[in-house]
Amino acid sequence: MNGFIGELFGTYVLIVLGTGACAGANLQHTYAKGSNWTFISVAWGMAVTMGVYVASSLGSLGHLNPAVTIPYAIFGLFPWNQVMPYLLGQFLGAFLGAATIMMIFYPHFKTTTPENGNTVGIFATRPAIYSPVANYLSEVVATFVFVFALLNLGDFSQGLKPFVVGLLIMVVGLGVGTTTGFALNPARDWGPRFAYSVIPVPNRGSGEWYYSWVPMFGPLTGGIIAAGLQVMVK
């Protein structure tokens, strides 16, 4: 239960801060409207840092991400009996975090059409150029780099290491995240994407589920390759 609670609230904090930054950058009449990619990358990095701190203080290991939990379990780095509670916490926390942002920014959704920024891109990832194979490979590589570095941090939930994880997210976003929006995390994408699709947000656009397989399977593939390589080299 501690794992579920930690992942739930940690992911909730992650999504509130991350998608909140995206809402501010995209919706009309916010003070952050038009903010650049550096703003987005820094916001997501610090969002992950705060999420890890919250999750670890509540009894989980601060995964916040199925592309960490599942590969770790496959290669014996995490117990299988904890996988489902972690995943449930991650996806539910992501959904609730997105729903919270929809409430906070409700007046701004009312004044913003899809043509002016009210899209699923506030909550989930969208490719800069839709090219399924290239998009998938981009997520594989970005998540491989992220998880491989994470594995070599050891216990990344303690001390200043969550801050290092945040810096890692930032540099991944700045370096290889500009093609797809760097999902890195199926829960971070699917939970908010589902929330945007089912909650009656004013003027909302499409959930763009035709693309959703990329932020699901790209990160999982990259995480599995990273964990497998880590076990081999160690």
C-alpha cells in the first residue's frame, strides 16, 4: 500500500507541475503564454524532482514511471508483487493531476480554441513532425538514455539525487526531446491524455489516440534495453 500511495501522490505532483507549465505556455491570457522549450524542459525536470521527493517520503521508491518499474522488474531489480500497485498509482496520479489542471485553468480553456493552443499537447505528447518510425525511435533513445543514467545513480530517491534526476530530465528534453515532446513515461502521457479525452474541457481538441502507441511502447522499449544492458555490464 505504501508503494501505491507514494506513486499516486508523487505522480500527481509531477503532473500538476508539468502539465501546469504546459497549460501556462499554451493557453490564452496566462502570464506564461508563449514560453519557450527551455521553460518546458526546466519545468518538467523540476516537476520530476518534486514528485520523487514526495513519493519517497510516502514509502515508494519514486519510480513515477512504468518505463522504470516494468524494466526493473523484468531484470530482477524490483519485486514483481509491487509492480501492479506502482502502476495503478502512477496512472491514477497522472489522471488526477491532469484533472486538477483542467479545473485551475478552466477560464483559460474557455478562451482558447484548438487553433490557438487548446490541444492534447498540453497534457500529452505530440510529434513535431508525424513520422511513426522516427517518433518511436526518438522515444526509445530518449528513454534508454534516461533509464540507463538513472540505473547508474543507484538509489535516486535519497539526498540530492532527486535533483540530479530533475537535471537529467532537463538535459534529455533539451537534447533529444524536441522531436516528440519526450514522453519517457507511459503514465505521464496516457493518464493526462485520457483525462483530456473524457473530461468536458471547453473547446478541447482531439485526444489524438492514433499516436498514443508511441509514448506507450517507445519508453517501455527504451527502458527494457537500458535495464538489460545494465545487468549485462554489471
